[in-house]
Amino acid sequence: MAAMGVPLFHIGCAGFGQGRRRQIAQGAKIRVGLIGCGHRMSEIIQLVLAEKVVAMVDPDPACIAKLREKIAKIPGGSEAVAGSVNFSDYREMFDKMGDSVDAVFICTPNHHHALAAVWAMRRGIHVYVEKPMALNVAEAKYMQRLAKETGVTTQVGNFGHSTRAMALCVKALKEKVIGDIEDVWCYDDRCNALDHRPPASEPPKGMNWDAWVGPAPWVDYYGPEGKRKVGLHPHDFHCWQGLGNGSIGNMGTHIMDAPFYGLDLGVTPPTSVIAHVADFACEGSWSYRTRLEWKFPALGDRGPINLHWFDGLREGLKFGDVNMSDWGYAEGGRKMQYLPEALLKCERDYHLEKIPFASNGSLFVGTKGCIWFGHHTMVRFLPKHLGKDIVKKAAWTMQSLEHVTEFYNAVREGREANTGFTFSTPLAESLLLGNVATLGGRVGKTLMWNGERITNDEGANQYLASTYRPGWELKG
């Protein structure tokens, strides 16, 4: 496919000049392009429809058709998308409609996040992008720099950030309700890995597979296989290097949000990262069991923080020993998970056998007690009395704020959204450094980080960036 033309910088064009900014500030509908119309877009579409959808982009026409069917059942949905145009390639949408789009929602596989966002920002178009915001560290850094240069509003889709539970957790952390914190234990219930590469098959009828592969090295389509009802499209991309970022890429932005927000971990970069464990079952796939650790320096009256990450299958299990669900869960529930011993000890110490922690979350261990946060809407204090006063006060002062609505409000008010790239880039960089620590036989080796490069292993720096297929280059 021939590359669509785009200048390196195309800032402040008619699509979002000062006149258009004033119109939106005064109440004009925000003109929205949807890039990626699959499962995640369908989850947020009702809130997206508060404004005017002018374009829908997906290489698979079945995804657009299914999304339109859902929209038709939402009150006011048909009016919100009336006249909108379908595309299979966002490059074509930008070329043909870039001057009539004010904001885009990017719900694509990870390898498209940076390119779609950059093409939008260069045109002065606001960007809401799903997690993780980029495929690698270099992309995340460039996206942050370009957002500052263009002045657009940005938002990353870690929607738990906008909940009342998050506000409560962060308030408690900043007020040191559980005392001084040294360790935070993060874990998830995903096992986004495969033990073999399924055989190539034909893409769905009418699908633009070239556009799906996009900037990544070429990969053949494969569909559902055996018990798994999903294939490379729409979900197994998470499992593969160069397309997704494994379990931590799928869930890390959500789960590590509370530590970054509540402890200001994004103010100074980690000094090091190490993969204590990374077990692989197939070349090119991400690990099916991972244990990572970052060290963050002291900041203000907070001491240094050790941030830990666990995902995948518990010790003693191999990938082939476990039945996997469609979306990368190990069937059998929490007993199959690789969980931090600190989490299990906390459950024993506080006699939580009948009400254990949920299967995703972060445990903050302090000198006075613990806070457990469930990454979206759950927060628990241990011992319980530590949270009594703050919960009582918060019930009257803190309101939930829908994440998409926050993005729209920020666009209208000409400000940064609550998980804009200023907040989200440091989180993404740390998460993506965790990926780097698992690659090239580096398990067990501490990688020293100065905020720009790995200083004690030059070879590891190759994993900070990507190369791109012709016509899909990310320049700059």
C-alpha cells in the first residue's frame, strides 16, 4: 500500500486553529474520529457519543458494522454518528478528513498507538489513546515531546484514575495514613503469552490485513485455534513482541497507576529495573510468568520505593499445564496466579481467608499498616480503622469522574487531562523498561537507568525503540 503523505509537522491547521478552539470552548460539538472499532471502543462508546463522531477507522469492516449496530441501540447514538465516514486505514482518514477532525480515540493494538497519535498531534488534533500509550520507550518520549510542542490535549485510557476510589487511595497515601512506605506489590491475573505460533490462515473477508500490520514487521494472520476463540486479531497481539507488550502491557497501566499517582513516582525516573523471573514458552512471545522490580529514589519527605510486579502462572506451572481462557486468563482462578508472598502474608496476618484480595491490584506496605487498591473501584485499609476517618470525610467531598468526560472537559477548557502525557509518559516508560529487562538473556541482571538510556548494558538499549515498515515510519 502506498504511504499517505504527511508533513513532519502540520500544527495549527484549519482543523484545529484558534477559531475552532473558541467554537468548542463556546459549546460547539467536538468532531471525533474513532481509530480502532473493536471490543475496547465498544466499552467506551456511550460516553464518546456525547460529541459528534465524523469518522470510524478499522481494518476489519465487521468491527465497524458491529459497533454501528451497538450505537443504533443507544439513545441519540444514530444522530451522533450521522454522516460519519468509514475507513480501513487511519492514514487515509487523516489525509481526507484531517481538517474536519478535532479529536481522536485510538483503541488499536499497541503497535499503532504512537503512529496514530503522532499523525493526529502533528495536525493539532487532540488524542485519547488506550493503554499502554506506546509500544516502547522511545515512542512514549516522542509522544510527550510532541504533545508539548503542539499544545493538544492528551489522555491515556487508564479509566480507574478518574474514580472516587482512586481519589480516596491517593489522598490516604499522600497523608501517610499507613505511615512510611518502602515496598509496593503489584500483580495481575493475565497470562498474555503463547507456547507456539498458530499456523497462518486467511484474514476475515474484506479485512485490510496490511493496514492491521501497519508499522510492525510483517506477520501473517491467524485466527481462533482449538478452545481459544480469539486469534491474533482481535486480542492475541498482546502476546507477541513487536505487536503488544505481554501481561504488563495489557494491565500494567491500570495497576501501576495508583503507585505513580499516590507516591509521585513519575517525578523522578527509576534508577534501575531487574527481571527476577521471566519464563518463556515460545520464541517471539512474551513471558508466561514474570517478576520485575524497579527502584525509585527518595522524593521530598518520601523515602525510596521498591516497586514490584508479578504476572502469569504461579511457580511450578508450565504454560502447557493450564487451560487458558479466551482473553488470557488461566482457568482455575487465583490459585493459578503468580502472586507476591507479601500479599499472601498480609492476608494471613489480617485473617482475610474468607475475603481475600481480588485477582488484580497493588498492595502498599507501610510502617503502620497496608492499603490495597484494586486498580479501578476498590480500596481496602488494613487494619480497617486506619481508613475510618478519611473514608467518612471523602464520602462528602469526592465525586466519581468518568474518564472520557474528563478528556472532553479538558479539550473544551484548553487544559491537560488528568492522565495526559505529562503524567502517563513516566508510567509508560517504567512499564516498558520492564519489558526490556526480560529480553536478550538479561533475566537476573540489574539494568541501570538514567532517564534516557541504560548505562551498564549498551546492548539493552536496542529494545528502547522500533523499526517501521516502509510507508509507516515514525519520523522524528
